[in-house]
Amino acid sequence: MSRSINLAVIPGDGIGQEVVAEGLKVLSAALPQDVKLETKEYDFGARRYHATGETLTDADLDELKRHDAILLGAIGDPGVPSGVLERGFLLKLRFAFDHHVNLRPSKLLPGVATPLAGQPEIDFVVVREGTEGPYTGNGGTIRKGTPHEVATEVSVNTAFGVERVVRDAFARAQARPRKKLTLVHKNNVLTFAGHLWTSVFDKVAEEYPEVTTEYIHVDAATIYLVTQPERFDVIVTDNLFGDIITDLAAAVSGGIGVAASGNINPSGEFPSMFEPVHGSAPDIAGQGKADPSATVLSVALLLRHLGHDAEAVRIEDAVSADLAERGDLPARSTSQIGDALAARVAG
Ligand code: NAI
Ligand code: MG
């Protein structure tokens, strides 16, 4: 546990600006007096792209590298062509800083509405591989724009990349009370990648006799996430499947306003980045309507990653208590929710 935190802050676009301000408010309230928080703000995102045409330069990466962690709001704006900021900023950063563990917890907190019948017990975490699969840009196109256009987007899976994320997931499962790990893939059809994932999973499982394991095809997983979400504890899966099932997971466990995530480099070689799952929400930006809870919960993940477990728990408890009482309160603005959370954490 460090006595100082040197944090890079990237509010980004739209509601990213609003929710990050509240995340920092709660972070400051949670930290003990003797932990020094230093923050530096960066203006990455659509605003900078419109102004300079730049997304993320090598010099930016050198600067970001020096921080202990990164807090990101959201990047994106309807005025930027699709893919420019996703590839030029989000994916570039994930690859450059080797964020191979994409961590997305899903917990249905008391008082939070779910579209599922009843109030099922939902408390699982998805460990999504973050640097491989079909997201590496390994593909191409020929005869573009003609009736004979050909496009390939090849999924990259390496024994090294699969093993390190599978190991991370086993360690997380071992540390949780239920000690259960589910591999989600599609190994009956994607047999080459499926064989690699399944054989690595089975091999590492031998080192974790206490962890109960299961395998589920990704299509069946979407059924169980709706019909039996309580069956999941830790899920490990590839980049694309993880992208899709974590949005479903967020939808069943209280929605996008409370879904937090971490892009983690477990070795600590590069700073890890924490962000709400949601985007910049241009439809409500600038109106104080955004729920900052997902960002505040991302701050809790950040603190846990840096070894400040007690502060992380205080923040999670504050969000949980706030959500539990929300039904009885009139609607509050983004900063009113942030103030309430900061007061709970400090009190
Ligand atoms: P979005 O997550 O921004 O919004 C989807 C819906 O959820 C909207 O109706 C929005 O108002 C609502 N919403 C989102 N966050 C909320 C919050 N905290 N409180 C209350 N309501 C909330 O997804 P969308 O509309 O697909 O994308 C908008 C932009 O964000 C796009 O440019 C997209 O590329 C970008 N984006 C960026 C991400 C990132 O920075 N990691 C992730 C997802 C999208
Ligand atoms: Mg997504």
C-alpha cells in the first residue's frame, strides 16, 4: 500500500467530465490524511481530436506511464467518425500498457432494480482478456466499396496471452468465498482458439484443486446470465465474448449507471486504468443527469488495485447505502449524488 497516489485523470467527453469530477471528490474524501493524492488532468478525447487531429501520441504515452494509475471518464462524440477514438485512443492505450485483464464486477445491490424477475442473487466478476482475440487489428480489406468487397478480422490467441489471463482468473476465484470459475467460449465451432483456451484452462485448473470449474458456450452463457445469474462467480473469456457478455451483465445487475471496470496490468509494469463501462452519453451530457456511481465504484477498484482495500470497501458500502435509499428520494443531480457519497465516505 502506497502513501502517495500519483493519478492521471482523463475526464474525456460528454458526461465523462461530470462523473470524473464526482469520482475525484469521493476519492479525496476516502483517503486518509497521510496519503498524498496528486492528480494531473489530460484533455484526450473528441475535443482534442477536433482541435489538433491527435488521439494519443507516443509522447502522451510516455507521460501517462509515469503515473500510478489512470482514471478515465469516457471518450466519444457523434462528430468523430466511428473507430477513430476507439482504435486511436482506447485500444492503443490498452495495447501500449498491456492491459490484458479487463475486470468487470457485477453485483446486484439492495434497492437496485433489475429487469429480471424476482431479486436474484447476482455477484460475479468477468475477467475479459484485453489484448488479443479479434481486437488486434489483424485483418484487411480488398475490393473495398465494390460488390466484391472482402474483409477479414482474424482472432489472435496466443498460449502466453491465454495462460496469463486464465491464471489471473483462477487466482481471483480462489480468493472469493464460492471459489468457482467458468470458462466461456465457443469451442465447438471456433475449434482452434477453443482448443487453446480449453487446454490451458484445464492445465491451470490442476494447480487450483479448491476451485470448482465449468465450461459454457457463449450463446448458452447469455441464457444463463438472464435465467440463472446466481450460478456465476468468476467468468473468464476472450476479448470479444467478454465485451458482449459484460454489457448483458451490466444490464441485469442494475444498469449502466453502476457498472465499473478496470483495465489492469497485473505486473504493475504500466499503470492500470479504471473507468465506468458507459460511454460519453451525448444525449444527457452537460445536464447534470448522469449517475456518477459507476465512476465512484471504478475508483474503488482503483484503490483496491493500489492496495487501499479498506478505503475501497468504504466507497463500495457508501454506494450501496446510497442506492438502497434512492427509491425514497427525489431525483438528484450528478454533483448532489457525488456530495452524498463523499459525505458518507468521510463520515
Ligand atoms: P453510452 O453508454 O454513452 O449511453 C447509452 C445510454 O445510457 C444513453 O441513453 C445514456 O444517456 C445512458 N447512460 C450512460 N451512462 C449513464 C450514466 N452514468 N447515468 C445515466 N445514464 C447513462 O453509450 P453510447 O450512446 O453507445 O455511446 C456514446 C459515445 O460514447 C460514443 O461515442 C461511444 O463510442 C462512446 N463510448 C465510449 C466508451 C469509453 O470511453 N470506454 C464506452 C462506450 C461508449
Ligand atoms: Mg462494450
